[in-house]
Amino acid sequence: MLLVEGQTEIALKRIIKEYLDQRAEEQGQPRIRLQTRRFKRLNNSEEMGRQIKFELQTQGVDAVIGLVDVFPHFRHADAAIAKRFLNEAARRAGVTHGFYAHAAQYDVEAWLIPFWEDVCQRIGVHQGRPGNRPEQVDGTHPPSYRLRDLYRRAQREYTKTTEMSAILKGKDLTIAANACPELKNLLNTLLALSYLPTLP
């Protein structure tokens, strides 16, 4: 079970599942079962903890992976603090195992930046990539804002739920994972839980 913050992460789920399924096929294993739900109330640790516990008690759920953005709820923090918040919420609800906390720094659009040149070509604009360390793009003007501004230059609207899938279609997430440690951590959790080889 993947518990996520919003619609962007739900759109990302399909890409992640395709990645996991491909890795499973390479290992001669069946496709991965991956359910997704949204956190009902962000930054309310009691509610989040109760939801984590409820999902873990649901039949057929072996583990729960929480995924939140650092921006804007943890605006002056980093992924480590966001993950600590999730882990403490789970612990206070009595969850001692089966929960894995993850965070995108600063938002999941950071994981699109490794494909920046492809995005520019796709929408017909030319603009340099905002640095070579996607997860270090500053938290006051995070990657989602950078993409929004890029699309405005092309006189287009950056619609998270559709553009996320379009940008990542046919892409190898390993490329993004090698540039984005938090994405690699997330993928490795999912790979390990699926009994598949993890990324080095």
C-alpha cells in the first residue's frame, strides 16, 4: 500500500508500477500488486498515524509506504525531518513494523528534472536545467514551480496529473534514481518488499 500526499503522487504510481513490473519480469516473477491511497489529513500526526495503522490491518496489505513532499508542509525542513514526522506518527499510533516513511525533496517534480532536456524538446522551449542535483533545487521555488514556469514560456499549462505521466512515459526511472537519492530510497524499499534486486 502506497499512502501519498496528492494527485501528483497518484499519477507517479502508474510509472513506478510499470518500473517494478519490468524488473519483476526480468527476474521471472509475477507483476507487482501496488495499491495507492491519499493521506486524509496532512500534518495531523494523530490522523495520519491512525490511517497508517488502519491500512496495515487491511486484508492483503503486507506493508505501507508513506510518501509526502517536503514542500510546502515542511517548507523550512528537509526529507529527513518529513520522514521523521511520518515515523513518529506511526509510532504514536502503535505501529512497530510494516511502515516505511519516504519524502520527496522538495516535491516529486524533482524526479522529473533528470529528463529536463526531454521536457524542453517536448514542449518546444530551450532553457537550461536548474542544476545537476535535482533534490537540491531550493525549497522556496521548488521543482514544480520551475516546471510551471517552463510551461508558461511555451504558453502551456503544467497540469501535474497529466504531465507527470507524459514526461516519464518510456523513461527509465533508474536514470532519475541515480540523480535523486530520495527516489532511489523509495524504489529500493519497493524493490526489496517485492523480493527484487535493489539499485546499487
